[in-house]
Amino acid sequence: MGANDDEVTGTLHVPARDIPVPEYLSPMARAYLMPQPASAPYPALEDKAGWRAYVSAVDQAVIPLLRRVSGQATAKVDERDADGARVFDILPPGVDPNDRTIVLEMHGGGLILCGGELCRMMGTGSAMRLQRRLWSVDYRMAPDNPYPAGLDDCVAAYRALLRERSPKEIIVSGGSAGGNLAAALMLRARDEGLPMPAGLILGTPEIDLTESGDSFHTHIGVDPGLRSLMPVNLLYADGHDLRHPYLSPLFGDLSGFPPTLLTTGTRDLYLSNTVRMHRKLRAAGVAAELHLTEAGPHTGFPGAPEGQEIDVEIRHFIEAALHQDE
């Protein structure tokens, strides 16, 4: 007998169960999947002092992880003003300073975290892994500088870089919240008549602030390092519609985007974000490739063998994108 509308609730009840960490992962990857301490509650939306304290506390807690992931990474770092946006110009050792190719990176951090020194540390780690010169945009963030301040800074940095480089020499990259800004930058750049870069990298991107994807339900509590960011999303949006493409690029017109590489993992809370973005890019005729890490949580396994495999894929993508017309 077929189900009728009254019999279909639209909700599947799944009983509680234990989910083991796969034994075939490297020890470092297994450590990423261990349960994490409970996160502090979010402040009330209007409590800016509470949000400042929250950001400060979480940033301090993240520093040891960044140091562990980046190891003893050393690079030449210059702070620059890019049309009013602060960027860290990072040149890893061994990279030819006369090589004009460059990565423009927007750091992660849920649109409120990892500014200043943490942005420099994250950018240095990225430049070392990619073995590319990199501009890391230290964009303004909420609670004091909500949307569109951060995106404005990313656009300003891209405009400034275009005065120094051909678009064919630029790769735009962003992970998590940085993936939101990297994709939104493409939409803004196209709308404002700026050329597209040679390629785009979106690492487990936060490109749907409405959190409408399936994995926001199926992976909650499974991804050890990420929970719903809805209060943060509302803080960042500052009253604007979360579905606006500059806030949630998944809902934008993606035609004309450059070749794109997307990464995620099977335990990533943003798995749906990444998969849906990949399918929408393909439907728009964009050359897009998706790399999925087994058991990977949000941000993957930085520094572990599994993460290094993804780094190799990203380096191959960058090389191909920069030489696609040759």
C-alpha cells in the first residue's frame, strides 16, 4: 500500500548509536576525530561585548592547533595595504620571488575568528603547503564590522592585486568561511566588471548561511569540530537576507566562474554545501572537480598523510589552472 501525505512526516528518526573511528586512518587523522570539549554557548545576538570576549577566547584556543599544523613553517611575510584592506604578502623559502603567479587567500574562522596574527599564521601555513606566493586578506569581521565590510576588503584586495598581476596569474582560494568570501568575491567581481582569476579553490566552504543542506542534520555531532553557526551567521549578516548570493553564494548565478576545485570529507558538516556547490557549478558549465576525504571532518586532516594527499591535488590543480591556455 502506497504512502499518502498524512503518512509521510518528512522526518527520519535515527536511534542513538556509537560511530567508531576507522582503524585504517593514520594516527594523526584518527586524533582529529576524537571527541572535542563542549563549545562555549553563543552570546546573545545584541551582546557585542560578549561576542568580543567569545572571539578572543576561541582565537586563543585555536593558536596551539595552528602551531601544530604549521609546524616550523617559516616564510618572508610583509604586511601591505591593498586599497584599504590589510593583506599579508607571504613568500615561502625556495619560491622564486620573480615568479608572478600568486594565490589570493581568504582565511577561515566562521566569519568572526582568526584575524590578525592568526591570519598571518594560517596564510603562512597555506603558502608553505602550496609552495606559492600568497596574499592572505586580514578582512574585517563582526561583531564590530559585519557584512559587507569583510567582503568589501576582499574585493579591494583583488582589485589591488589585479593592478600588479594578470588575472591569468591569480588563483583565489578560501576554506570554510574563507570559501564563502572567495565565492562571493567571484560574484562581486563579475557584477562589477572585473575579470575572473585563473582558478578558484573552495575548501569545505560555508556557502549557505541558511544551513539548508542535508548534512546539517545528518552530520551534527558526527563532525567533531563544528556545530551550527546560525547565531554567528545572523551576527555577520547584520539584518540582511541570508539567501542573498553575496552572503550565501550557493544561491547565486555561477555562470562564468573560473575552473574550481572543491574539497570536503564524509564527516564534514559542510558536506552538503560542497556537494551542492559542485553540482551547481557543473550545471552552469564550469569546470569543477570535487575531492572527498574518507572520514574527513570539517577542514579535513591538515598535516596528516590524508591531508597531504589533498594538498598534492590542490597543487596539481593550481599548476593546471595557471597553464590552461598553453
